[in-house]
Amino acid sequence: MVFGDRSGQDAAPGGDIHPAIGKPRPYHRTRFVMGSSERRMCAASTNQSNISGSCLCGTVCFEINGSFDSFFLCRCSRCRKGSGTAHGANLFASGATLHWLAGEAEVKIFKLPGTRHQRSFCMECGSALPDVQMDGAMLQVPAGCLDGPIWIRPTAHICCASRADWDVALDEIIMMNGPPG
């Protein structure tokens, strides 16, 4: 599989091709998630104007209605610390709305004192989750918490002057389709 190639992953049976992008359509999967004492259903949507997401443990499920304006890969020290990775991968939307489908009470918001930096996460599993910023003017969505594909590509790498010293020429190292071994 070529890096970025999704063929064979979540493709609908029979090679159903999406007319807008010429690639296989993803399944419209429905997951059942156990929450407090009831069974909740989170449906994965693939419509760009209506996309769903969830945390790793399935306690929190949400839906975004609207389009994303930008998609930034941020290498600042705060995003690196918050994500535990080389960069934060966040989508931003000024006109979209966030609807919690399950687990809203399990969402914790952390605001770094003296800064604009904030992040939301599931209190059960720690997964990054969407949050509303700038007094409600901007919705920030961690790309990794979305359950379906998105059709926007990253807009820019930002805060590159702050990147980790090991975050250089990563496109030159070996790429694997699974874990080593």
C-alpha cells in the first residue's frame, strides 16, 4: 500500500466508487458503545458537511455540521506536549457547529494559564476532542478523533521554528503499513 492510499481500508464491498473523488466509498458504519448504564449508538458519517467522531474508548461521540476552513499541522511545544507527537493536527471551522451525541459530561477542557492555548479530552481515555475557542467564534477539531474521511488536505505546517530537534526529514525514513516485527 502506498502512503496515503486508502484502497482496501474501509472500502465498501463491490468497489463502490465515490463520484466526487473517484476513490472507493467508505462504509457507513454504526458502532454500539457502552456508556454509563445505557447503550448508545454513534453513526459514522462521511458527508463533509456532516461528519462524526469519537474518543478511543467510545464514551464520547459527537457530530460536526458544517465545513472546515483550514487544517494546520502545528509544531509548537504546546501542541507537541498536548498530543505527545511531532505536531498537533487540527481542523478549524468558523461556521460549523458541534453536537455532542454521547458523553459530553466526560469531556474536560484544559486551558493553559496566561495563554490562548486550550484543549479538550475524554476524561476516561484521554483522547483529544473538539472544543469551541475564541469566545465561540472558532471550532477546533483534532483530525484524529474523526470517524470518517475528510476531504480537506492540511493547509500548512505552522510554528516550524519550534519543532522538535528530531523532527527533520521525516519523509526520508522508512514507512511501514503496520507495527514493526
